[in-house]
Amino acid sequence: MIKIRNLIKRYGQNIAVDNINLDIYKGEIFGLLGPNGAGKSTTINMICGLLKIDQGEVILDGINIQENPLEAKKRLGLVPQEIAIFDTLTAKENITFFGKLSGLRGNLLKERVDEALEFVGLSHSSNEIPKKFSGGMKRRLNIACALVHHPKLIVMDEPTVGIDAQSRKHILDSICKLNKMGSTIIYTSHYIEEVQSICNRIAIIDHGRLVACGTKNELKNLVSKEEKIIVEVIDFNYNFLEELKIITGVKDADFHNGILGIITSNAQNILQDVLFILSNNNVVIKSVKMIEPDLESVFLSLTGRSLRD
Amino acid sequence: MNILNIVFKDLKIIIKNKMVLILLLVMPVLMIALMGYALKPVFEIEDKIEKFEILYSNEDRGELGKNFYNYLKNEGKDLFNVNSINTEKIEGKISDEKYNIAIVVLNTHTQYEANVENTTIKIISSGRNPVEEAVVTSFIKTYTQAVNRGIGLAKIHQENTEDSELIINTILHDTQTKYGMTFVKSQQIDKGITNNITSYQFFATSMLIFFLLTSGMGLGGDLIDDRENKTFKRIHSFPIKQREYLIGKIIGNGFISIIQAIFIMLFARWLFKVEWGNQMGGLFLIVILIIFISSALGVIFSSLFNSSKALTSAMTVFIWLMTFVSGGFTVSPIGIFEKFTINKWAFDGIIRLIKGNSLIDIWVNLTILIIIATILWVIGVTLYNRRKTYE
């Protein structure tokens, strides 16, 4: 569906996208994972023909986006990170406008608009203006505007930012539904759980470079020996982190919201040492569990930093 | 087709915003009403001399006595009221301060004139009103010069033809019948552009230009809002060319401006009796040029600013300053600086059309406006293309 070859984007001396090569296959949900500023949105903007490509090429459904952008864009539906809708037009008018831009007319346009509204669960609010919508409803309308013309490729740039759990679930379910209906989806996020739950394949991007690409299992296999010890604690002092990090076998340790996370190649062996240090420092332990590597630890292992850095 | 989609979307957004719509249409009319009323006295100075009373005594019962009386009644009817009186009573009436001036034609008048003797029409003045005195003196002088020249010509003619039967009046009559009064004509040339227009005509024109220039703020603000809200980016993720988007924006904004112009012109005519003349085609051309210039300003300012509020503030200051310098608010342009304003050339053009001039008469104004529009659009398009609006 998409071939990305040697893609480079520079801003002055900075390289935002550094020689990325990717193949995204028809019918898959492809995740682009990376922290803020990793180059995900820049990559997506080049895929969508919204940003000049400095070097390399993007072939969308056999069409070079630089050589024939209008033809390529007919196959594309972009859900931008920002809620890019017109606040003073109703939900229906917004979708109709974007439907017309994609070339839909007459009864087909009406059918598709109703279908898009139905799909995102906004049929009952079709004649209301988005100003009155909740954040989740606006996000759903943002998605509907990209679906109205049944694009072969749907590009979603962090579509769940800043919304409640219910709307997030609705959106993630919708994405899976779209995929089952035959759409290829590129999904970017820095929410690891989302990417993990819906994507068939995942590319990890950091500092504009493609760090790794594959299925969840393939990525986990890259760091298969790593495990994570999760300790729920009270009265933890950040100074103790340094003590934990120098234990032999500990690759990294972090503390966030009362949860201490320790990445190691052998959890069984070092668990005793960890508990000893914590009890020595009078840290109250509420629970302890050991988990296999997830994408977060894969990311940490490959890039040396957390997704939330 | 994409251009029309953009146009209709923009029109829909404006129509839905009732407050903006009301401001667009009502504000200009309010401004014309306020400023037109406030500065009405500047345009309607009463420069006529009020009709006054004079005393008149005609002791001459001959041909020229009657002739002078007719001249006095006919030519002087708009200047003064003639009160006939006996010569003896004149002194007393003037001393009583009831009258300031009197004209006395002596009883030897006709005889003297017919014989080309020197004679005098007496002007008796109280000295209290120099204006009335000057008016009557000038009036009598005009008469005496005409009569004296006529008598002189008639006398020479009589000597050359040796026709002793000819009388002066017959010669004067024959000459006038044959040649009329066409040898020397006077023509008044109106050099002041604002002469002979009403305050409402002035401010309707001035405000029409002002509000059309501000219409570019709508376009510029929209361009920035689309950029900031990322709707610009989203629109261009669909198969639409950048120029289609820009042209659609310009047409949408221009359409609203034309509606605004028609509204201003119709309401100014209806409420303030403003005459716009017969050159509607020319007026439309200038309106289109102003809208074109205003749109270019909007595009330029949108490339320089990152928020529509900043753009609105900057453009408001710029247009107010230009209107002020051109005298659009105060009726008094600021020296030669007015020539560097768009308002001056547009205003002069419209006023000349209102006064009945043709498009050819305002070719300088049109040329300058076209040059300004072209320069601004070249700058606008360059800046617009240079700004990487998706990023």
C-alpha cells in the first residue's frame, strides 16, 4: 500500500526525519510509536503530501506523492492530531464540506455523510455545532471528516489525545471496525497500550530515525531477555533509584505515581537485592510483581529513554 | 469546483455569524450618519449675501431712465428690494438708519446720455454697511460700463455712416440681434474635488472606501485561523490545489464586500439622499479595485502575523491612518502625504464619477489603483507561497 524510501526532512541543521524506509501493507493497522518530537507527525505530513520531501520518496498505492499529489490524496484520509473542524458549521455541514472536497456529490454525498455520522456515533447531534460538543465528540467528528470519502488509507495522528476513557474506547473500536471493512490504517501515538492493542505491526521512531519495525512479538524478541519488576511503594525517595540502578543486572529503574519499575535481564536473581534496599530505607512495599517485556521496555531498551521523556 | 466549495463554506460561516453580519452592514451606515451630521456645517457654509433694502429715486422719464429702472428690477431682484421714494426724503430715511443706501437718477439723465455728455447716477450711502455699498456700486458700475460702451460705439457708427436718424438704442438692439452676446464667455472651473458635494456624499464615499479596505481583515484573519486551527492542513490533505483555496477565499470575501458596498450605497441614498451619479459601471470598477487591494493587504498581513487578533489590530491601525491622512475622517488631507494613500485615489475617482465625469476623466486614478493592486498582489502571493503554512 505504501512504500517509503530513504525519506529525509531537514529544518536547517536539524534532521527531523532521517532516512526512513518502510513498507506498509494493504489491510493492516500500522503503528508509529515514538515520544513527542520523534518525527512521527513530520513523517505523516510527508506521507500525506502536506510537507515537502527533502529527499527520498513516498509511493502510495503505486502513485508517487510528489509527482502526482492530487491523485494520491484521493486515496487518503487524514485525521490530524488537532481537532481541525469548523466550529460554526454543524457536524453535518463539516463532513459535507470535506466530502465535497473529495469530489462527492448529490445523493452519494448525502449517503456518505450520514454513514460517517453513524459510524462515529454522532447521528443524533448532526445538526449541532461542534462548539457545544464534548472533547470526545469533537474527536469523533474529526475522524468522521476523514472517512466520508471511503479512503483506501486512513492516517491517524494521535487521534485520542486529551479525551475520556469512554470516547477513547469508542475511537479504538472504530479503528478496528474500519480495518475490518478493508481500510489500511497508519496510527501514531505515544500511548503504548493503544498501539499494542490495535496495531498489527509497529515502527519505533526516535530522533527522526527508524529504530525498529515489526509485529509486537518480533519487537519483544529484540529484547526478549528483559523483564520488569513492578513494586508498588509508599514513602519512596528518588535518591534510592541510584542505589537500585547499581545492582548488578539492573538495566534501568524509574519511579512514577507510586510505582517503581526496574528493568533487568533476570528478575528472579535481583528481586531479593531490590527488596533488601527498599526495606533498608524503610520504604513500605504494598505489592510486587514481575512482568515480561512490553513495548515500553522495548522502546527503553532500543532508545535508552522512556516514551514519556 | 473546489473553488466554489470554499466560497460557499465561507459564505455559510459568515451568514451564520449574525453579529459579524450586522456589524458589516450597519456600522458603515452609522458612521456615515454620525460623521455626515457632525461635519455638515463644513460643507454647507452660507456664502450668499442676504437680500437687502435700497431706496431708489428716478427723476428721468425718458428712454434710458426706463431702461435703468428695468435693469434695476430685473437684474437686481436677487440682490435687493427696490423702494421708490422722492429724492428729498432720501436723506431723512438714511439718517433714520432704516436704509443704508439709495440710488438717484437725475432728471437730465436721458438727455445727457443721448448727447454723450457726462452724467452721474448717484449712490447715497450711510457708510454703515460696506457690503451693501460694494454690491450696489458694482451693480451700477456694470450698468454704466455697458451703456457707455454702447453709446460710444453707436456714436462712432453714426459718424461713419453720417446717418443722423439713427438712435443709440436701435444700434444697440441691432448689434445684439445680429451678434448676440457670444464674443466673450465666462466659464467657471471647479478645481476643488469636494466643492458642491454634501457632507453625506463625502462621508458615504469615504466610509465606502474605508469599510471596503477593512474587508481584507476578514480574508487575512480567515487565512490565519485556518492555519492555526489546522483546517488549512486538513483541507490540503484532500485533492485541492493551493491556488484553488486562495481564489475561493478571495471570491468569498469579495462577494461579502460587494454586498456591503451595495448596502452602503443604497442606504446612503435612501437615508441621506446621497446621489451616486450615473456612472455605475465606473463605480463598480473602483469598488472591485478596492476589494482587490484590500484582499492583497489581507494576504500580506496574514503572512506577517500568527494570530487573527494581531492582524486585525495592525490592519485597523494601518487603514485608519491611511484614511486619516487622506482626510477621509476630517475632510482635511495631510499635505502631500495623502497622495501615498489608497483612499485618495479611490475617493477622487468616485467623487469625479458622482459629479458626472466619465471613466476616461479618471484614468489617472484607475491606473494608480491598478498599479497599487498589482504591486500588493505580487508581494502578497510571494509571501503567501514563501510561508510554509502546513508546517
